[in-house]
Amino acid sequence: MAGNNTPHKIRATMQQNVALVKVLIRHPMETGRRRDTTTGKTIPRHFIRELQCLLNGEPVLHADWSWGVARNPYLSLRILAARPGDRVLIRWSDNRSNSEAIETVVG
């Protein structure tokens, strides 16, 4: 993903009776080990801690992440129970108590 001004992206398409969901999340995912090149101070950890995927309000995925995941993580999953027109919601929260969500309709 180019730059940190690009919004999150999500797409859900039907492929052979299975919904393929692709998500690109804009997040710094700092490990707490890098140093700021100008000040020399350690950049504090900042990472997605919990991620959930809901299909029409029902949970289909729950993931506990850590600081080992790359910046701007990409997630791809297949949902067997999905049908065209269903709503897919991906929501996450990070270690700084920030939370966001992105939603799409299966096409």
C-alpha cells in the first residue's frame, strides 16, 4: 500500500459458491524496536491486537494479532456460508484502544 493517506480497502466476491474476502488495512504496526532516525528514541509499539470478521452480524473469524505483523496488513479469507448480497464487516482494535471497521457487500 503506497503511503499512509490511502484508506482501508475491502472486496468480497463470489468464486465457485464461496465468498473470497480481501482486506487491506492501513496501520503502522510498530514493533517497539525501531528508532526514530532524527531523535534516536525508540518508537513505541502500535499494533492491531484483535480482528473480527462478521457475516450479516454473525462472527466467522476472530484473530488475535501481535506486533509481529507487517505494516498495512493484508488479509484474505474464504467464507463458505456467504451468498451474493450478504454484508461482510471487518473490525479491529489496537493496543492503544483505537478501533476501526470496514464493511462491504458480497458481489
